[in-house]
Amino acid sequence: MSDPLNVVSLREGRFARFEAVSWWRQERLRNARVLVIGAGALGNEVLKNLALLGVGHVAVADLDHVELSNLSRSVLYRETDEGRPKAECAAKAMNAIHPGTQVTPLICNVLADLGLGWFRWADVVVGALDNREARVFVNSACARTGRAWVDGGIEVLQGIVRGFFPPQTACYECTMSQVDWDLIQKRRSCTMLAKRALAERGTPTTPTTASVIGGIQAQEVIKLLHGMEALTGRGFFFDGAQHQSYTMTYPVNPDCPWHEPAADIIPLDTAGGNTPLTQIAAEATQRLGGLDALDLSRELVEAMECPACGTQTAVWRAVEHVSEDQLLCPGCGGACAPRLVHSLPAGSPMLERTARELGLPAWDILWARHGEQALGFELAADSPFAKTSPANPAL
Ligand SMILES: [Zn+2]
Ligand SMILES: [Zn+2]
């Protein structure tokens, strides 16, 4: 074992054992910004490690509240947390582990409420998710903002870690099979009543597999932050039944849309969720020499249409926020179908509205297109770190 003359002094600093590693740069971790999506069993392990590692800035996004059944798999939660938002409880527990980690809890549905500014803010994104739809969204957000992301998945004794860095490497969509797309399509094409009924149940998980997979995800974050070779475009599979593991490299799917160079993104420090989109359109027209359309960060429900009687009701919100009573036709009481929109053509009267009025989240990004050119515009005044923004942006 170690030579007693070489043991580290008892008065060593908090991170001395890391700094004893020749290539370790603690200041990179201290200055790092990591966005963690999901604060379930896996997210807990990732977040715990990020606090232990002294990562300086973490944002954690989760919609759920702590339930008793979470306590067997979530090191950051206590019985007294029952009923409280997971993101808030995780932030509090991380600060108890390491007060130097600045944690921003985001109590939100990722698909509907997480502005793409958060992805651009992050150096690395970690997915601790339990469904394909959210992974597809996170993948697209990372591809558009040029961020690497580390996805994890667990089921009983098995787990997987995959790293993606589109456009350079294969991305999550490259790994998807037709079956995966069919399952997502099935959820999307059903009426929203059916969609809700199809809501996925929690997968069976254990804290032990979460430790293994969450640990490897956090280790990938360390490697990415140090500019080391990491698991990008590759997957690590772990089978705890026989303790077998292997890695594989994913090929880029030539049909995947995320392997063209991403459009540049311009932060607009004075534009936010309450800025009329006409201002963004004017800025885009000036910079691109014209404007065909503004593309949105996510699909929105423009209206609900009744196939039986033809009644249309304007909605303008994310699918996830369509209320129960909007699912039924106000005319005949029949089930309505959503009309979805992901782009606003130049000249659309909807450009008179603000991003917030259209149902987009705070600190989002819009993409302007003109011919072959595209440019992103970040509504940066919404950032909680912007000097001019209110202390608590509504999410
Ligand atoms: Zn891809
Ligand atoms: Zn009707």
C-alpha cells in the first residue's frame, strides 16, 4: 500500500485527492455548468457525484414530486421531502454535500417548459430519463445548441450509458430502430385522451444499478470537461446478472437530420419571452437579408379541431399543457384532435405575439430561415443569470 511518507497531509483541502491525479483540473469542474435532466434514481446518483466532485454550476430539471417509493432508490431524498418537488429537494441535498455547488432547480416538463437557453448555458448535458420522447427532445436540443450529452438508462440489473455529440458523432436518433419510432408515433398520433392513458409507468429499478450507471455518467462528464476522449457516439452496456459489460460504436445514420453543422446562435440580451416576435423577425431579416420562417424549439398545439362538427378552438400551448376540457369539442362534446405547428412563416399574424403568448418556455431559442441560411436567436433576457432579468423567471 502507500508509503507512509507519501500519504497526503491530514490538513489537505477538500479536493486534494483529486488534485493528486496528474491530469485533474479542479478549476474546470468548479467553473463547469452541467444540465441534468431527470432527478429520479439515476439523476440522484449523477447529482450526488457532481456535488462530491465540486462541479460549480448545476441545473436540475424534473417535474415530479418526491413519493415514498422514491426513497429506496434516491440518496438525496428524505421522508420529510415527501410531496415536495424533486428538483428542489435534490438542489437542497446537493448543497448540504457541497455548499460551493450552485444548483438551480427547474420544476418543469422538459418537453414543454425547458427553454433551449438552458442547453446553450450548459457545458455538458446529462439525461437521466425514462422515456424515448424526452430523449428525442434532449437530443435535438443538444444538436441544435452544439452540446455533448450523456444518456443513461437502467432496468433492474442492466444498464446503459451512451454519449452523443452531434453533428460530429452518432446521436440518439441514429441509434433508434423503426420500432422505437413506431412507439413514439403511436403516442403522437393517438388522440390526446389516449395519449394520456398511454403514459408510461415507472420502470423497475434498484439503487445499485443506478449507482453503477449514474457513476459512469458522472465519470463521462469529468472526461468531457477535461477534453479527454469520452464515450461519444458510443454506448456502454452493463449486465449485472453476470457482470458482463461491453462498449459499441454507433454509425451515423445517413438519414439522420442532426449531422449538418448547426446554425449559429445569437444571444439577444434585450429580447425575452415578452418580446413580440416581430422584433426577432426584423433582426433576422436584417441579418439574413430576408426571412422565410421562424422555426420553434418544439411543436405547439395551434388549435383543437373537432372531426365530427368542424369546430376549431385556438389553443397555443405545448401538448403537455392542453387541459382536460380542451380535449372535448365545445360544440358537440366529441373528442378533438390537435393541429400542431413548429414553424411560423414570415408574415404570419402570430408573429405579432410573444414567445410566451404562443406557449413557448422562458429562455428559449428561435431559428430564422432564409433560403439555405439559418440563424438561431436566443431570448437571453429571460436567463436567470442575465443582469436585467427578474430573480425568478416563470417556467
Ligand atoms: Zn443522428
Ligand atoms: Zn364537435
